[in-house]
Amino acid sequence: MNRTFVSTFVSVLALSVAAPAAAEEAAVLERIDAQTVELSRAGAGPVAIWLSDDTAVDTGDRLVAAASKDRTAKIALPAGRRAYVILRHEDGSATVVAERVLPLEQGSNFRDIGGYETRDGHTVRWGKAFRSGAMALLTEDDYALIGQLGLDSVVDFRSLEEREIAPDLVDDRTGALFIANDYSLKPLFAKMGQGDGENTYRGMEKLLAPQYRSLFKRLLAGDGAVLYHCSAGQDRTGIATALIYDVLGVDRETILRDYHLSTALRRTQWEMPPLDPADYPDNPMVQYYAKMQAAGRTGAEPLYTPGGASHLAQFFVYLDAEYGGSEGYVKQVLGFSDADIARLRQIMLD
């Protein structure tokens, strides 16, 4: 991992994730540099701290501390290794925590969705599902890190035009099943360019129903980790993540906070390969990125309407009115049953 990468990564993390462990996270693991992470935990009781390649303590795992009472602890963990920190409490229970943001050299907005607590006291499992932006310029070290995630499938939300210019290679490199549903980006771009910028996501739940159905099917299969993504990893992917969390029972304040992390975690320079717009006159995504570059816009725009409302908060209001909430949408439009939702919770929650 090069020094420029580490400096950039830590700076982005400081803007987006560096906060004390909140009520919905019993522990947080943040990267300090290429060789070190810092554990922060809410409880003060003594815990045994283990470092493991999976989410259970077993043979070969490293004991970091036998009975630590520290609220924070630095742990040696190279950025190229995907590992989990397991806290063993005196009562025999365990808390698992991992880096939410994967320290990829040339990735954008690549995160584990685990770690958040639900309203009824469960925790979303680490290592079951990952979200990302486009992965057009990953390095060999990036592929090596992703190769440790145990991916079963990659669900690509992107359109034909996007996949034409930046095809996924993660499935080829890992052996994961690749799933995509063909559609054109033009109707979506036309919709998002109309109106006053309010309720931007309304209707996207219908346009992207095949993609979201595929994602939930792969999660329900329980065959391994699922990676899902679009180009920016914030809108289509943000909606998908919000649906998962909402159905699992994560409170909406936490869901919204997680959704808005995308603004700081996107690294737009790695989302699209170098292209000449003249070579793709009919490709709306190429033209969109060309306009951004011409306007000098290199970062992500905050996910708020001109009136200051969160796009996702508005979408939740719409979902509640139209379907009775996320669970109603998942059943009415995606076609899943109460038994499917119960199984999803069994798979995705501790």
C-alpha cells in the first residue's frame, strides 16, 4: 500500500467514519495507517481481544489482549489482510467488528454493510454483504484483498451503457457468480433531469425491481458473501442498502447516516477509466462524467435536494405511502414472502 493511498484513505475516513461508537455499534474498527487499525468500544468491562480471519475464534487466531479494560486499542493489521476483531466478554458473549470501509488502493465507496444494531437488539452480520461503486481501476493488491471476502456472487446494478465502458472483473478474478439485468440508462437519466430536484428516487424502485430482486435472491441463498454495486455506489446501491437495513430492522436514523457516508467515501477518479467522450457520443454515462470533469467537479455532491432534504429520507416517505414501507415493497413488487423475510433476518442477523 503506497503512502499517498494511506494518507488519502485516512483523511476520508476521518471525515466520514471517525466518531465514537454509537448506540447502534458496540465497537468500531478504523484504519490509522497501512499497518494499524484502532478499536473503539462502548463497554468498559474487561474483554479478551482476538484477531481472526473469520467471525469466530478458532485454531490459528491471535490473542491480542487477554483481559483489556481499555476503551480504545491499536492493533497491528496490514491493509492487505481482511480480518475480524472478536471481543470475548466475561459472560461468554462475543462482539465481532471489522473495518467497514475496505482500504482499497483504487476502489470507491467499497464497504461491508455489517455491524449496525437493529431496534430489537440484533446485529447485522459482518462479511455477508458488501456494497461498492464501480470497480474499473482496481489494482492487483485490491483484487487480492477482495479475494479474501469469500464472494459467492456479484450483483451489478449498472446499465448496458455503463457495463460497456467499465465491465466488472471481480467475478472473473474470484470465481463469483455474475448477475446483471439489461436496461438502458437513458430513461433514468431523463427522469433525474426533470423537475425541481425533489423526490428524485421516486419510481426507481420499479425501474430497478429486477436488480433488487436478484440481490435479495442471492442474499436469501446464503451461499457466501454478496457484492452489489452501481457506478457511484450511492443512489441505486444506496436504495438497495436502505431496503436491506429497513427490512432487517435497523433504525432509519442510522440508515440515513450510513447513506450519507457516500459523499465522503466516493473516490470519483477510480469510478471510470480514461475515455474520450467523442468515442461514445450516445453513451449518457460517458457524457455525464465528461461534463463533471469539464466543470472541474472532482468530488461527490451531497445527497440532498435543492431544498435541503435528504434524497433517501424523501424516498422513505414515498415508500411508506405507496407500499406501507420497505417490507411492503419487498413483498408487493419484488415478490418475496413473510417466510423469505424471516429467512433473510436469520441469515443476515446475529
